Amino acid sequence: MPPLFPDAASTMATRVDALYFFLLAISAFFGLLIAGLIVYFALKFHRRTAEQIGARIHGAMSLEIGWTVIPLMITMVLFVWGASVYFAMAYPPEETLNIYVVGKQWMWKFQHLDGQREINELHVPVGRAVKLITTSEDVIHDFFVPAFRIKADVIPGRYVTIWFQATKPGRYRLFCAEYCGTKHSGMIGEVVAMEPSEYQTWLGGGAAEGSLASAGAKLFQDLACNTCHRPDAQGRGPVLEGLFGKTVMLQSGETVTADEAYVRESILQPAARVTAGFQPIMPTFQGLVTEEQLLELVEYIKSLQALPQVQTR
Amino acid sequence: MASSTLLIPPRHYLNDGYGIKSWLLTRDHKRIALLYLAGVTLFFFVGGAMAVLIRIDLATPPGDLVTDETYNKLFTMHGVMMVFFFLIPAIPAVLGNFLVPIMIGAKDLAFPKLNLFSWYIYIVGGLFTLYALVSGGVDTGWTFYTPFSTVASTTNVIPTALGIFITGFSSILTGLNFIVTIHRMRAPGMTWFRMPLFLWSIYATSLINVLGTPVIAITVLLVAAERIFHFGFFDPRVGGDPVLFQHLFWFYSHPAVYIMVLPAMGVVSELVAAGCRKPVFGYPFVAFASLGIAVLGFLVWGHHMFVAGESVYSALIFSILSFLVAIPSAVKVFNWTATMFKGAVSWETPMLYAYGFIGLFTIGGLTGLFLATVAVDVHVTDTYFVIAHFHYIMVGGTIMGYLGGVHYWWPKISGRLYNEALAKISAGIIFIGFNLTFFPQFVLGYLGMPRRYHAYPPDFQVLNVLSSAGASILGVGYLIPMIYLMWSLRYGRLAGSNPWGAVGLEWTTTSPPPTENFAETPLVTWDAYDCHAPSESHVA
Amino acid sequence: MPEAVRDHSHVPGLAHHFDTLDQQTEATTLGMWVFLVTEVLFFGGLFTVYTVYRSWYPGAFAAASHELDITLGTINTAVLITSSLTMALAVHAAQLGERRTLLIFLAATMLLGGVFLGIKGFEYYHKFVEHHVPGSSFQFEQEYFRHAQIFFSLYFMMTGLHALHMVIGFGIMLVMFWWAWKGTITLEYYSPIEISGLYWHFVDIVWIFLFPLLYLIGRHAH
């Protein structure tokens, strides 16, 4: 017997399914009502003679109002219920386990913070909110795990975040759901949800290369970022210690939050949003760093704690 | 009410001039309608052939009928052919061209030469696109998402984009022609609210054609320009935004689906009125619903982009608007159903198509509510659920409306009656084949089978096999009318001016009509669908 | 025998499917207005793209805009506005049945349109020489290198499409000139001149928007 309904393996899945069943009920009701009425009227009022004509009825205001207002009320219920579920989907909780995802034709690359790298298979713990920070190296892909009821386009040039909390261990299919070329239907994988203790074991058995942040630290030196970005505020670039997550005042007078996207943009297009009080002299690293290296740098900068005596200008 | 004469008139538009020049240089809207009929039928079968190949390949989990590259080209061409060269033009250019002047009591459209020019544009655009297909194909999907279409694809994107660009002008100019005709060429006494509802639908469709098509024109031009000149509008490496393409694309392509369905709704209004020998229930509500759909249809494009990086607030605004656009369609469905109450309900073939439309469009429309609910859409978008949804509307809706209209007006167009038994059987085969093809796809979609997948996990096979079986039945169903309709041209019984006993100016003139449509300009003093209207035209 | 179909042979310019010349004029005028609405939507898509990128990259757009020749742009604007004047005068002459005046102003409109296109061509050549054409030979200051390409892509796309519309307008003017010469345009039948005028004015208005948006970014009075 082939499956007719997907597994529900995340905290959101049951909420989405409840909404889905409500929609099914409404659809079944109105679908059967209309089909039933058509069949009933076609039979009951079937034309008996060639000359027979129908009753000269033009309309009824009460019916028009009724069948406008009632569908309107039903759709508004759907909207409000749907919106509340959607809000929960769109905003991850405060505490999340973050994992970076890079999609490229035609594979998924995962980077855990402590350095574990995976291809097409993603290990996560059950019962913890997991936030995926995704980007693409080439064209638009889409990260889709049916069992979790989550989906988001993975876009080149941007970070898109998506979150879930797995509720039971298992292997769940991962599909790319935005057409991306020849091997689009081959860009599939699995999310492996494990009991927390097993997940810890799995984590420990892995990465020899060190965490993302430490790889980023090394890159920071190799690319000579540290010549301008110095913790003692003597450099030609802004101090990065304690910067992540703070509000930055720009040359233009606007402010921006120093999040992953801002850090990435500052490395690739430094002149785009220059910090107030600094010259736009930072060279661009477009073409000199890969998406994965960008993630390592982002993680490194995230890890830089504010030093007590440094004043941010 | 019974028709008077069974004789074909000696002189009518089909024998008013012979030879290929009299057809290729005609200005007669009725002949141009038949030229379009030839074109849309050709492109329909090209697109249909692609569908057959796709469904055969999808009967087994691995992609084993054709290569990945070929499969991607097949679904792209299926979409391009069906959307731009069949669904958008079919009812307006075939039935609209034939009927709009006759239904308002005019001799022709406002701009007959422009009408012929529109047909040539359509054919040139279609040939461009066929050339792109034959010389290697296109693999971007009919949606051309960037940066894949501008940077990564190595296939014939440019000729396809240009073919669509050219054909777009056919839609724009036809829409322009209809708008001016309906405004300025109605016969004396034909007020707006005495017009048949088909004309309200065509008018609303023409508004969308005129306002929306130019946007897809500039969008495909930008894609072509980016490929040719390496501009960077949608290329993130240069600072461009690939999602901006999606906004531009869907700003047209959502209203486009209303271009596809509104005319079919107009046909259904006519079929239901004629089939029940009653005025359509709630005429002004149905008329305004058409306009409402056209206006609201321009405000919902973002519901195609809920998972494409849209902000939460944009998503919610598009969601609520998408719910609102469903309401006028629901109003129409209720009004059609109410028309059947105490009607003299016929079971002839065109009416069967109309009833089928109402049922299948209702299912398609209800599944649209699933998609308007953002939280559910996140799960089902880009899956077979969406494919099932839009095929219910476009095939279960538009194509059934088209076939119903072709059957209903066939006697007027050709002067002949087709074989009713065969026609009923075909309608039944189409209905069964259609539902078997597309209903399993709703289940597949919620299970998580993504769109545009050549190969799929083995446990999806049973549902895919059901769908493919349905497709083969549906294909047979579409072929049979070709046979009996062509046969009727030579051997069918003569129809006479009003074989259905219906009300409408088109039934007061001969079958086939004379070139100038009416012997004298009619003077209209009756409401649409008024059974007490005169059954033959005369000078008042 | 029913009443004869209206005899159209005595009304010059009246097509057989219209009942009166008034109906025909109203229809053709409405048709041109509807067409111009489609053109607004067409250019509107491009203006949307422009708006998005200018709001994201104001510095690059200003820097790139400064590279356009403002003198030539201003001259072209004056040329095109004058051509709309000559067009309006041509319509006026047609309404008064003054054939010679009509021909003169149609010719003047075409001449000015030709001047506009000539100057545009010269500007394009200049951009090519300065390596401001997007693609592999593009050169620009490092800070704005990437985004200036988007500006110039828009520049060529927008002015190119506008120029294409000018060329079509020129062709329409040629046809109008020929009809006026032949005597097809009369005191009773001059709506083609009016309708062509609508088209010409529209193309002018598009330029009135293009000029400040492309040439005048960030320029302040000295």
C-alpha cells in the first residue's frame, strides 16, 4: 500500500496538517454541494419537450449577499488561522542550533559550527530548534523537507534562514524544490534526526578540521583582514570585536543591524554600506572567497567578543 | 422558439471568395477566427504530445524514457506551448473573434486589418518558438527563473523569449480591438447591461490583456538582453536581484491565468443560459464579478513567491488579497448553479461541458484556497499539488469551456450539426480521463513530490501510474472530436439558424452567417437571454 | 429586398464596417489611447527595475549618471519638445484644412526627430569609446564597478527602446506626409494626423521622464 499522507516529524507539521484538514473539510463540503446540486437540478428539471423554456427568474439579492458574505467569512477564518501558523514558521525561537547550508548544482553542502561537513545528508538532534542559514552558489534552489513541512528558496547572493524542530528520530527526505537544471531531480538527500545523546556521539566522531569559527580565524589572517580591522581601534577599518548583532551607524546616516547578510555584503561589496566615520577604501573580495569561506568568516566574526576597553566610534 | 429554415443560405462567409489569398488576406473576423482555430489546434497538439511523453516517462520512478536534458526541455515546451500559444489565445481569438461583432450587432471588429495582423504576429511568434524547440529545445521551464535562464542554461532561451515577445503583441492588439469594438460598435439599443455575459468576460479579459501583457513583454526582453549583451539586471554577481525577475514575471503571469479562465467562464454563462432556457441568475453580479476578478487579479502576484524570499508582511498582504479574489469566482459558481433551478435543463453536449466546468472549476478554485493559506502553501508550493490545482482550472476549466463553446457554436460557424452520440461519449471520456490524471496529483503533492522531477522515489509510483493512465484516456478523449467535427463539415446535417432554440443575436442570423453578419443592423429592445426576444432579426 | 447597406463610397476615408465617420474617429482615437496605456505598462516595467536599483545603489547611479553628456541630453530634450510643438501645429493645420502648412510642420517634426536620433547615435558611439558599454570591455572606477554596469545596462535598454519608438514614429510621420501629399487628409478626414500626434507626444513624454532619471542624478546647480 503506497503512502497517501506524509510523515509528520516536526513541531510545525501537526499545526500545518490541522489547517490542511480544515481546508479539506471546507473543500469537500462545497465541492459535494455544488456537484450534488448540479446533478440534482439536471435530473429534476431535465427538459421534457423541445419547446420547453425555463422559469423567468432573474436573481435574488438575499442569496447574492449570502453567498458572498459566507465565503468571505470562511476565507477570513482561514487567513487568520493561516497567518498565526505562518508567523510561528517565519520567526525562529531565541535559542537555536545553527547550521549553514550551501546549495549548488546539484548537491547540498552542510556545515556544522564545530566544523563537521556533510554532503546531501544532515544530522540534527531531535527536540531542539535548528536554524538553517542557507545560500546558493549558482542558481536558485529550494530546501524542502516534506516531513517537517518546511520549504524555502535558496538564493544566490543572499542568506535565507529557515528553522524547524524535529519531534521524532528518523530519516526524512530532502528535496530540491526549485527547478535548477539538468539534475534537479537528483538534488535530493536526507535529514537524519537523532536522539540528543546519539547526536552528541555523532558530533564527537567527526570533524578533524576544527570549527567553522577557527577556520574563519585562519582565513581572516590569510586574507590580511587583520591589517585594517584591529581590536585596538588603530586600524583603518572598524573594530569587529563585539560588532555582530549590534546596530551600526552608516555614512549615509541610516542604521543597519550587523547580521550575517551585512557581514557578507561588507566582504563582497565593501562600498555599499560604509560605517560612519570610515573611508570607503576596503577592497572587494568578490571572486576571492567561496560561499563556504564566507560562512567561516561570518562565524568567526560572530565569535569575536567585545573587548572591555574598546569604544565603538 | 424553433428555428425557421433548415437551408444553408446561398451566400455566406465561407463561400464568399475562394482560394488561399481570400483566406490569408481576409479582413472578415469570422475567417480570422478560423485561421486562429487552425493555429491553436496545431499548438495544442504539439503541447499535448509533450505531455504524453512526460506522463509515459513518469510511469516509472527512474527517468528512463528520455535523458534528463530532454525531459527538462519537454516540460518547458509543454508549458510554453500550452500557456502562450493555446490557453491565452484560444477562446478570445477563436470564439471571441467570431462572436464579438455578431453578439453586439456589428459588421466586424473596430480594426479588421489589425485583427489579421494580430494573427500573423501570433503565427510568426509561434514559428519562432517551434524553431527553438526543433533546433534543440529550451530547458528553463515556462517560468524562465533567473539566474538559471540568464546565466546557467545552455539552451535556446533567446529565440523562445523572442517568440513569446512577438506573440504577446497579438494578445495586446486583440484585446485593444475588443475593447474599442465593445465601447463603440454596439448596435442601437444594445446597452452594456443587455450584452450577453460572454461579452462582459471578453471585455474583462481584454483589460487584462492590454494592461498585463506589456509587462511580460519587457520581462522576456530583459532576459533576452541579459543573455545577448551580458547586462546584469538579475545577476547577483553584478549586484542584480534574481527575485526581481519573479516579481516582474508574475505581475503578468498571475493575471494571465485570468485571461485563460475568464473567457471560459463567459462561455459557460452562455451555455448555462441556453441549456436551461433561462436568464443567468444574478446577471449584474456575474458581470461585475468578471470585472472584479480582472482588477483583484493584478494584486495577488506575490502568492507565487511565498517561499521565494518575500517578507512576512508582503506574504500576508498577498495572502489576504488572494482570498478576496476567490470570492467573485465563487459568486459566479453559485449563480450558474442557481440558474439551473427551475430551468428547462438540456443534456446536450455543450451543456455537459458547462456542468463539467462548474464542478471541476470549483475543485480547482477550492484548492486555490490551500495555496492562499501561506502556512499550507509553504508545504505544497513547487509540488504536484500546485500542478494539480492549475490543471483543474486550465484543463478542467478552460479547455472544457473551450470545447463546450466550440460544440455550441459549431452549427453557427459551419452550418452543420455534429454526431451528438459521439460528442457525448467524448465528453465523458474527457471527464473521466481528466480526473484520473490530476486528482492523484493532489495526493502526490502533499506527500512531497516536487515539480519538474524526472525521477522520483519508488513509493510514489502507484499514484504516478494512475495519473499516466488517466492521461492516455484524456488524450483519446481529445482526439475523437477532431474526427467527428471534421466529418460533420462534409456530412453533417444542416443546422439552420437556431438549432438550440437559444436567445442571442448570433442565433438570429443564418448558419453560416453572411460576411457582413446581418442583412440589416439589428435594433435591440430586449434583455440578454430574454426568451421573448424575436428569434429572427428584422428592421424595427 | 431589405434596405440597402449604407453607401460608404461618398464618404472619404470611411471604412465599410463603420456606420459614420464620427463613429470611426471615436473608435480610432480610443484605440490609440488604449495602445498608449499598453506602452505605459511596457516602459513601466523598465522604470520599476530602475527604481529598485537606484534606491539600492544611489552612489553608483550618481557616479555613472555624471558620465553622460548633459549638454547633448539637454539639447535633445529641447529638440524633442520642439518637435512636439511642430506636431501640435501640424494637427492644427490639418484641422483647418491647410495642406501646405500641414506638410511643412510634418516635415519639421521629422527633421527634429532625425536630429534627436543623430545626437543619440553620437552619444552611443561616445559610450562605446569610453568603455561604458556593459560586458567584457566595461571600465569604471573600482568602487562602483559592478553597480555602474547595471546603470548603463538600464541606460542602453531604456534609451534604446525609446529610440526604437522614435524610429517607428518617424515611419508613421512618413506615411502621414504621404497621405497629406496625396490629398487623403482633408478638412473632413484628418483624424490620422491627430492620432499620430498622440503617439508622437507620448514618445516625447517618455523622454521627459528618461532625461532627469538618467542624466540628472545627483547634479546640483552650480
